[in-house]
Amino acid sequence: MSEHTGATDERAKLVADAAWEAGVLGIIEEKDVDVPMRDGVVLRANVFRPDSQGEFPAILLRTPYRKPAGGYERYVRAGYAVVTQDSRGRYASDGDYIPFTEEHTGDAEDGYDSVEWLAAQDFCNGRVGTMGASYNAWMQWQLARLRPPHLVAMAAYTIPLELTAVDWPGGFRPGRRVKWWMTSMAPDTRRRLGEPGAHTPEEGRKAWDEVDQGHWLGFLPWLELPRYLPKGMAEYAEDWLRHPNRKPWKFEQAHREVEVPNLDFSGWYDHCNDSMRHLAGMQQNGRTEVARTQCKLVAGPWSHPTLGQRKVGDIDFGPQAPIDLNDVIIRWFDYWLKGLPNGVDREPAMRYFVMGCNQWRHADSWPPPQTEPHEYRLASGGNAGSAHGDGGLEGSGPNDGASDVASEGGTDSAGARRAASPAPTDSYVYDPRDPTPTLWSRELFTSPADRRVLEHRKDILYYRTAPLEKAVEIAGYPEVVLFASSTATDTDFFARLVDEHPAGNGDPAGDGDAAAALDSPAKGPALEISYGMVRARHRHSLDVEELLTPGEVVEIRVKLGPTACRFQEGHRIRLEITSSDFPNHDRNHNTGRNDLADAELVSAQQTLYYGSEYPSRLILPVDSQMA
């Protein structure tokens, strides 16, 4: 596939000529076209194709979210036939819907049959690609594992390798999922049953925004919520809530069956950015050489609904941040479906945006192979419970000794301030009736935030370096190792990596003033870079439960999400530790019982330990080439 012959180039020329002859305005649209499946169920699709004689490569998008009725003019005018299809049991398609919480949904077979149906149409030249994000990307990985003969390439982006990476990192994530049930999925199911209530996503969102949001997000216990979902959804939702740690997708194993290349996009603030692990999985295990060598990934400072955009929430990442996703996808398919020698095959596997300096880098894989782990030990003079306190990070990396513990003890040889007698512990009380609130968009998608708005709270511990004397650039997966105890038998620990700007820098995404007040205690914006969480009972594995013994010190390893950031000179690297992030994550009730079935909420005192016996630490993947 990756080598071009004279015949391939000639075919590409003919396809390009046919597209040109179609003109810039000629588009044929066909709505609700019947697409028969192998079991007799009929799915329905919209077709958009050039108004011209001839055969064209085709692109398929399968979705449970109501197939798009337009918006593909650029693709058609570039010489493609585009087909959008309602998946089984959704909107215009027949059959019964089975959600992706089940291992066998029928979508793999439906996808295979749809690709082969499309390849056999008179307007198609037999070369088919697929595209779409999130659930629509899940649809592609499902069909690709069955290897339809006419599938050539995919653009399946922002979908993790497993359901647990989205909804169960040890605890339920109600904010996105409950709203998704109520506004994206339930209305069409209710319409098909003829039940009262919202029948469209638009009606569902209106009801959520104006009436229902507070009620459903405050609901307890979660296991009783499915009774308020329509039949055809309720039983699946309840079954999943009873077995939330199951792994139905198994895409890591599926890579061995996929023989076509994929183009992926994701973002540092995308709740589905576990999708980035598809690249390494395909590079190692793809079924063919082209699958192993030609998959591509682009990652930027984006959230799930803002892929390719410059501004995410209130944060502007500058003119370098945006890319035109449609342009990149069309270019991808120009190479794979038309055979145009545009250089896609020679581009790096990974392109990623580095926050802080707002520049693009490239690498042969993700994480970039040139990174090295650097540790920063947590330390304290006994007052880490304040953003203006003395919690410090004692570095062993590019800014060795860059600590900012209590100041009475003078400075060390590296100029870092040391505590005269550092406290061995810091504590805070986590009350699930007053959880640390999620800072995100109104649509309940994770997004970048200035963490200063929460600095009044008493349930967050802060650890900071001194102002950096030189920049530190990271790329990959930060990790935090905590030695902690709790008065509860189960609780949560959240770790957040933050870029703390110097005073006077009002742009949390910009470079800032590198010379700003290296010794000033004041600070500017505190931009969240990455976070992770661990539910204590699952500290060893999602498949194993081991409750805490109250007061006993245990090791908690928190892997943070993927990121790339350059902490500029004068900035501080900051780590925040707390025990909640609601409603992005369900509150741990601190009882040790099943939080999904139990409504009781109790407080717990959490204690962190430091020193040689308890080396709590932050581990950063520092780019050695950019140090």
C-alpha cells in the first residue's frame, strides 16, 4: 500500500480528473437509502456524491447520534462520495440498539456489511475509508477487526482502548455519562417506544439545562437511576453499573486484527485521550506492515468537542494551536484512497503541541522516546494546605534543588529555600458532602482551567518548586507516588499538575515574562496541565479490591493523563493533591461499601507522608533534547 506504481499514479490522475470535471457545485444528495445487513435488518444512510459520471472513492461514517444530513461539501468537491448511516436501532435504521457497554453489539458485522455494500455501489470505485470521532470512532475499530476486503484506511479519532478508560478509572464518572444517557441516547429510544418526554437531543438538552441537571447530578444511589431511563436503555445501564470494571471493547487485542492505517486526533484536555495509546498499539501489533508503520496521531491543547480549535473554554492557546481537521482528513484520504503522492506516508507518526511555548513538535511514537524521568520529592514545613504555604517540590531534574519549603532554614547550594524542621506529614479533611468541584464547561466536558478559583478551599494540598531558573519541557505521562493514610477504609486521591505563572502574567496559555520576579511570593494564573486519580480500594488493579486499614500508610501511584508543556523560566511547577473532583468523578463515600448502591456519605481525614522512609514524589517525563 505504501509504494506507488505507475498504474497507481495513473489511477490517481483519473480520479482527480473526474472530481475536477464534477465542478465545484455539483452535488447529489440521497436521503435514507436502504442498506441491508446479513440478518435482514435494514439500516438507512444519506449519500452525498459528485454530480458526475464515473466512480469515486467513498468515505463511510456510522453513528448512533443521528446521521448528519449535510456538511460534507468539501469532501464531495474533493472527489469523494460520503455516506452517513444511522447505526442499528437508532433513528431511521431498523433493529434493536445495543450500547457499547456490551461486548457483542452487532456493530462490527453491520460495519463490515456497510463497507462492502458501499464498495459495490455504481458510484464507488471500490476503495472505501471510514471516519468519525468518539462513538463513531468506536464503530470503526469494531468493523476494522473483521477486515472488510474493500476497507483501505480509517480516520477513527478520540476513542480510548477500553470503556474503563472513559467511565470507570476505579469510580463512576457521572457528569458526562448521566448527561449522555439523558440527552444523547434516551430521547430517540423514548421516541421509538412512543413514551412521553424529550424525543430529540435538542429537547433533551433543553430539559437538562433548564430543569434536570441539578436533580440528576445530585442523585443517589446511582444504581437506582436506570429506572428513570426508557426500556432498551435501562436494563443495559443497570447491568453496567453492577459490573463497571468489565472490559468489553478489547481494542488492545483488536490491533492484531487490523490491517489498515488510522489517523487519530486527541487533546490534552480530552476525556477520551486514552485514544493516544492506539498509536503504540498499532505500531507494535498491527496485522500488516502498512498498519504498523503508517498510523498517525495529532494531539493538541484541545478538549473532546474542541479538537483543532485555538480557544478552549476561557483559555486561548494562540495562533499556532488551531488546525483544520477536515483539511488534514481529506489529505489523508487523498493519499490512501486516491493514491496521490502528497507525502502523507513520509510524515512523522506523532505531531504534538507543547503548551507554555505554544509550539508543535514531532516524534516517531508516543510518548516521545527522548524523554527521561525526573523526580521531585514532596516536602513541607507543615503548611501545605494553602496555595501560599510551604509545600515544596525538591527537584532532581533540570532545576535540581528547586524547592520552596518554609523559609526559616536558609538556602541550600542550589539556592532553594529549606525548612528548618520540615514536618513529616500534612493532613486535610475530605467531606463528600462538600466535594472539590470540577472546573469545566457548561456542557460538562473537561477543559483547561485557572486553578486559583479553588485556592480558598481547605481540602487541597499544594507543592511548588521555586521559580524556575531555566525552562523545563515535558511530554508524556507524569506520575505521582504518594505515601498516605486515611481514617476511612476507602477513599480517593487526585493529583493535578499545574503551571503556575509569575505575578503580572495574565495570559495562562502564553509564554509570560521569563524575567518576572523570580523571588516574588505573588503569582499569576495557575493553569491545569494534567491530572489523574486513584480509588484506594483499586490501588493495585481495577480487577482487585483491597480496602485500607484506617491509619495505615500505603503507597498510592497516580498516573496522570498525557500532556506536553514547557514550564518557562520564572514559572513554578505545582502539584495539587485532593480527594474529589465532582461531578466529573463520583464522590467516594468513604464507607468502604459499594458507592454505586449506597447513599451514606461520611468525612475522612487524609494524611500525606514525606522523607526518606516515605518518599512521596512527582515524576515528570522531561524532554532531554529541550532541556
